[in-house]
Amino acid sequence: MIRAQLASTLLRARPAATRVAPAFARASSSAHGQETFESFNQRYVTFFQSAQDLFEVQRGLNNCFAHDLVPAPSVIEAAVRAARRVNDYATAVRIFEGIKEKVENKQQYQAYLDELKPLREELGINIREELYTS
């Protein structure tokens, strides 16, 4: 009984809560310029050319594929070469799976495959459809 009275007294004595914006929130990020498609591609080509281990390659792929665009074939080539350089065949195959998910239709995917066919032959990379023909 005493606990209930104490609790109700404390609740009534508490001041009304007010909403305060967090101090770390910034007003707007529109001050930053938009990155062009060419600078995006160059940034990731440079990144993949300098990647030294599997973690860096996979982190770069996650960041690259998180954008709302399909990377240019030059970026895909640099990523596949980086995956093979760190000796990870599975990641090289999954790069092509990522392209398949990002493109809008089968014709676009086939265009990427056709353009990157010499690279795939050079590095000995089969796509998933070639590995599992069931």
C-alpha cells in the first residue's frame, strides 16, 4: 500500500517530458555534391586495384552493390581480378550473381556476360549457371 502511494506521488511530481532534438543531428546534407557515375566507377576501380585481402574485397563489393545503380564493367573487372588476386574463387562467381540481381532484365545481364567473357576465360571463372546445370 505504501509502495503504491509512493509510486503515484513520484509519478505526479515528475515534470512533463519534452522532446529535444539530439545535438548530433545535422540540419541537412544537401551541401554535399552528387557523385557522378564516372567518378563512382573510378573510385571503385581504384579501390579494388589496391585491395590486399578478402575482407577488403568483400567490403568494397558490399559498398559498391549497396548503391542504386549497376557498376560499370570496368568496376566488375577490377573486382573480379581482386577476388582472384586474393585467391577467392567463390567471391568471383558471386560478383556475377550480384550483377544478375542488380540489372533490370536478362538482356542487360547477358550484355555484361558478353563484355566480360574474355576476362572470365582468362581467369577461369564459371558463372553459377555453368557450375550447376541441373
